[in-house]
Amino acid sequence: MEMTFARVGWAAGVLSATALCTAAMATELEVTHWWTSGGEAAAVAEFAKAFDAGGDTWVDGAIAGSGGVARPVIVSRILGGDPMGATQLNHGRQAEELVEAGLMLDLTDVAEAEGWRDIVNPVSLLDSCTVDGKIYCVPVNIHSWQWMWLSRKAYEEAGVDVPTNWDEFVAAAPALEEKGIVPLAMGQQAWQTAGAFSVLNVGLGGEELWKKVNVEKDADAAAGPEMARIFEAFGNARSLAAGSTVQDWNQATNMVITGKAGGQIMGDWAQGEFSLAGSKAGVDYECLPGLGIKEVISTGGDAFYFPKQDDAEIEAAQKRMASMMLSREVQVAFNLAKGSLPVRGDIDLSAANDCMKKGLEILAKGNILISGDQVLSADTQGQVEDLMVEFWNDTSITPADAQARYASIIADAD
């Protein structure tokens, strides 16, 4: 794939980090992450290829399962004195206790030398890596939950138009069901159902309601009539997904790719699966940011932290890796494969597909919303996920019951 910028930008970034670290020896670094689907593996391979090209060695430490499975393993190893060279986490509050305990490498010298604050867009992503004025992680992408993916094949078979918003999606569901097509694909994991709930919250309830509940921790808003509408829609979504029995998110995405399901509420990482399958945006599938109602990008995503080790050679290699991950060339190659948006605001993504371009346009307009990872503690997020998966799998729990329990969680949220 042809890129329209000079390779020299990447080389300069790597060289500056090398000069800072005063290290020239090749070093092996084990990197832990939970990117194991086909599209994710293709994306992480871009990081590995670039790191190896610099003379060091990427030792892949993929952990099967979701972040909810991988994070406890990662944290346990760090606390247990068996740290990896680098690890994926979501930028936000997931690592703050490890940082406060002095277990993560300070990257401030690299960040200042390379002007990270000037190139990371939005800068709130870098703020999420910052504790007491020091930078402890490198944000590598912008992932937004606020997407719905639709199969053109499924709707063509059902003889109805591809929906342009949530209400049309619900209205078209009976036509799909008559053809044996599942209206809504959903994997059976807590983070998937909790994520879908958040998308409905923003798309149907608006940003202000989401902020009242998640940022201000307003329990009255969580228990109010506006949120009741969200829970009713979530109950409807539960019914539309009754025929979806897959476990993993990428299996649900495959249902959309193959036309076995009409749509999926999932973050933009789903695009990596579409790309790997050879599906084209606007031809084989369509995308609805904000459920086609409110076009907004939530600026969550992934970041890499570097557990502190008493070894100057390893520390130098860790900083070389951090520099590489933010280099222009690698930002393009990685994010095109991942389906996410780059964190650099100064690169050309003319090769992006139609859906990525929609995301870039929304980002350029400033229609952004901070991620729940940045405002809710891991404990609170876990409680919400547990509630959502229980509701999703137990139809005896009414939307009103679930809302009451949700409001109680928000009342005690930190």
C-alpha cells in the first residue's frame, strides 16, 4: 500500500529516542496484549515488524480472551515480580495504581524530546497517560464504541433497505427474522453487552445524559425517565439478539460479514475483521456512527505501558519501542489494519476506507466524547458489566429492575 509521506519522519523519531537512551544494542522485549482475532493479529504484526526492523526483537506474549481476561494476568505478573517488557492496557484509570506504586517506566523524556503533546490528538489521550505531570504510557490509537455495522447482504436477502438509524434497524428486524436472519449479532461476554448499552445511552440519550451519569455520577439521572428509555431499548436489543449464540465479538462480526445477522453494535476494531475478510465499506457493509442519530466519537483506545525493570539496556529498548509506536509510518500501518483512528493529527490517511473517513471527519469537527475507561474505576466498570451480562442472559429481569440496580451502582461509583 502506497503511503504519501516520507519515511524519514519515522527514522528521525526512532533515532531521537535512541539518542535519548544511549543504547545501540539489540534487545528482546516480551510484549503482552489481548489482540488475538485475525484482524487484531494483522495489526499487532505491524508493531512487531517495525520494532524488529530497528534491530531489536519483539517477543509476542498474546493472551487469549478479552481485556477482562488479560488484564488480571498482566497485573498479577507485574505485582509478582515477573514484569514483561511492555504491555497493552487501555489509557485511562486501569494502570493508575501500578503507576502510583512506582512500577511503570517514566516516558516523559521521550515524550518531551519528540513533542508528543503537540502531535497527539486529542491531547486528552496523553493526559490519560499522565500522573503528577509525568507520562507513563504511549497512546497508539483512538477506538470508539459508538458504531453499528450492517450487512448489505442480509438486508438485500430480506428485501428491505439498509437502515440509516436505530429506529429503522428495529423496524426492519421482522423482515430479517422471516428469512432466518438474526437481526442483532452479539457475543456472550460482559464487556460486549455493557459496551452496547453505552452506545445506546449516547445515541438515544445524548451526550449530556451520558456525562451526568458517567462523569458526574448522578444517581438521580441514572434512575430517571430519560435513562428508562435507554433500558427499554436495551431490552428490545436483547430480544433482537435472541438467536445470536456466539461467544466472541469477532464471531459476531463474522455473522454480519456472512449475512447471517443484520447488524452488530461494536467498536471500530470490527473493521479489522471486515478488512481481513475482503469486505468493503459502502459495498459489502455499512456503518452508523452514533446509531445514525448522534455522530460522535468516544476517544478511548489502547496504550502501551512499560513495567519498570532494573536494567539500563531493557529501559533503552522500552523507550525505542515507545518512540516507534508513535512514528508516522507505524501509526498509519497499524491503524489501517486495526480499523482504529491514529492518535497523531499530522499524518495522511488517504488510504482509509469510507467508515474510517467518517470517523476522521467526526474527529476533525471536535464531536468527541471521553471514554468510560477515563471516568469510571475498574471496579465500577466491573459492576456495570456484571449487571449487563446478567440482564442480557436472564429475561426475567425487567428493564426497570436493571435500571434500579444500575442507579445503585452509579450512586456508589468512584
